[in-house]
Amino acid sequence: MPADTSIVVIASRFAIVVLLISIVVALVRLIKGPDAADRIVALDLISMLIVAFLATESIYAGETSFLDVAIAYALIAFLGTLALARFLMRSALRKPGNINKIGNKGTYNE
């Protein structure tokens, strides 16, 4: 680890604290979210904040292995967000009142 007086170390410590506070605030939104879409957005935000945290930790510790973990986590989080959004869309389309909003995407028997 570099000297404690380096501007990079001070900035990375500050960034880590800000990112942790942001994760806590996003967790509150994830728990309180009035709608499923709000929860999905909060979960995606938490995922990106974790990626930023891993990148900042990589700078602070001087280890590049954290960046590999951050890239892999970002890819997995993106796929998870897509899956949740698709699930939310399909569940909204299957509600009885939304049968006319489907259009030409398929036929549903009532």
C-alpha cells in the first residue's frame, strides 16, 4: 500500500466511504420500493455501486485482481437485471386487464 499522505490514497478512501453510503441508501430504496420496477432499478444501482467499489478498492490496494472481479460481476449483474426486467414485463402482460396491450406479439386465450 502506498504512503498514507498520497492524494490517491486520500481520494480513494473518500470514494470508498461515499460508495458505501450510496449502497446503504440504495438498499433502503430496495426495501421500501413501492413498485417492483423501483426495486429492480435499486438492485441494478447497487450492482453498479459494487462494481465502482471494487474498482476503487483496486486503486486503493494496488491490486489489479479486483478489476477482474469487477468486470465479471458487472456482466453477471447486467444479465440478472435483464432477466428481472423480462420477468416483470411478462408478468405485467399476463394480467387480465392487459390483454389488449399485447398487440401482435402472440395470441392468448381468455
